[in-house]
Amino acid sequence: MKVLAAMSGGVDSAVAAARAVEAGHEVVGVHLALSRMPGTLRTGSRGCCTIEDSMDAQRAASVLGIPYYVWDFSERFKEEVVDEFIAEYEAGRTPNPCMRCNERIKFAALLEKALALGFDAVCTGHYATLLTDEDGNLELHRSNALAKDQSYVLGVLNEEQLKHSMFPLGASASKDLIRAEAEARGLSVANKPDSYDICFIPEGDTQDWIADKLGNQTGEIVDRSGKVLGSHEGSHGFTVGQRKGLAIGRPAADGRPRYVLEIRPKTNTVVVGPLAALAISEMAGTRFTWCGQPPKNTDDWTDVLVQVRAHGDAIPADFAILNGEMVIRVKEPLLGVAPGQTAVLYLGTRVLGQTTINRTVSAVSVDEEFATEHPTGDSLVGA
């Protein structure tokens, strides 16, 4: 099989490419150039897809004896990942750029070009497993290395993309074993630190970066009853669940800290309240996809697990498709879920599908919140 190995310059993708070669495939390595201005991408252990990463990938390809190319995807990356990231923040949402990169760059643009050039599959170093059900349908499952499992960020893949994907690390037991394997293969990236944070924000300060792109505009900080508590320089500088940096000035009546509960970009308002008010009972989204075969009878409530963060826990829930919307009801309160995040559904270890969250339903009413903040029995009227 002719395989295109996406090589980020890290240890995982290098070992994945090595395993593809060892399996007898005809492998070609490719590194994605995502910026024409290297200084706009993170460097060192905190980034990915930089010039130094390209050189690391080239060295790994040389050791493996495979052809190596650098493909310029910078324009598409800017339009479909960076520009959308900015637009989502401007709309008061909390986007996941890694999810969009996997969806639109690594498994859309890259796969599209690979297939056009005659490749059969794209190989990556993601920790996830492809299995075949009794009817021959491909399913995406969690990796055996649960601590490194990356099936969440692959939840955006559809059935056709799964047919042309390879994840050679899926059955790996641990990252330590991958590093040991890389060292044994003579790969210089064996001890290279993992990348993290957002690659296109050089200094790692998302709020400052967003403020530079969108500018400042004074607005109000209010509680859920509408009482003005303070001001801010731009609602785009806040995320749901944020505690620090509110600068309200005076404590809540119960003396406990406040958290960002909601962002209203149209009025440039930030809504804050107690930790308990961050709990949600329901979330929903209209932009959803199925990872492999779609389930039957999606208008009936189906028990699943739902995960809303790459490194978060999956919790019990049920879901149904109602009026063109994927509605997910969690069976225990879930804290700090924001519009723009991605909810990935699981059936056991299998990734069922995903949706970008458009709305959430709080598990705590305004009256309950007021009672929590004002235990003396003050009236909500006129607050």
C-alpha cells in the first residue's frame, strides 16, 4: 500500500512512519508548513510545525530511508483554522483549533491531495485504534495507551476519511515505550518534549493575542440578575469558567470567588457567578458528524459517554437528534462547558460522533444562584 506519513517533527509521527515502513508499505514522508512567517508559530517544546520541527522530520525520514517533502498549507491553515479561531472568539465562543486542524487540514486538505497523487492512506502518530466490526465497517476506538489517547481530537473524522487513515501507535502501551523504540531505531527525536499550547500564538498568551487582533472595547461585567459588578476592555478576552482577571473589585455576598458563566458579544457583556452556576445539564449543536457508521434511530434517546475536552473525562449521558440538533443530556452536572467546544460521543471505547456546541442549559436556575450568593434571604427583586 502507498502511504503518506504526516511527519510533524515529533517522536510519535516518526515512530508511526517507521512502523509503516516496517509493515512493508511504500512510505513517503511529508511535513506541513503552516505559516509563511516562522516567527508566528511557537518554537521549542511548546509548538509544532515550525522550521526546527521540519528539520527534525527530515532527519527522521533520512534514517528511515524514505522520500521527504514539505508541503505549503499555510494559506488554507490561515483561512480555516486561524481566521476561524479569531471569528469564534469574536462571537463569544471558545474554539478548539487542534480539532479544526485535524478536520480541515490533516484529514481533509492533506488526505485530498494524497489521494489525488495516488496514495492509499495517510499515516499519523495519533494514539487511536481502527477496528472493523462484524459487518466490515471501520470504527475508531480509544488507544490502549489511555493516558495518551487522542481519539477525542479525531472525533471529527467521517467514514470515508477513516478508510484512508492509519494510526500505527494505537495499540501502544505507553509513550515511554514509543520513546524507547525511537531510540532503538536511531531517531534523534526520541527524547524531544511533546508539543502543547496553540502553535500559532508565539508567546502562548491567548488573551493578549486575541486583543491584538480584535482591539479593546469597554463593556460591563454583570451577574445573572443583571446587576453591574464592574467593567472590562473586551468580552473576547474572557472564556467560560475563567476565574482570574475579572477585576470586579468587591467580593460576592457569600465571600466566594466568581467565575465567567456566559459571554454576550452583541452587547459586549460578561456574565459572572458562583462556581455552582457553571454546572450544565444539557448541551446541543447543529453542526454534527458521525465517525464511521451512523447509529440507527437517532431520534430516540441513546445512552453514551460524552467528552468535551481533549484531556477530560468521559461522563455518562444520553443523546438524540431533535429538529436537526444533536442534544446531549449529561447524567451528572458538568462544569465550565462553553459554546464553541466540541462534544465527542463514545459507545464504550468507540467514537460515535461529535458536535460543535452551540448552546448549553445551566443546571442551576437564577433563583438558586441568588440563594447561594445571598444566604441571608435578601430579595432578588431590585437586585
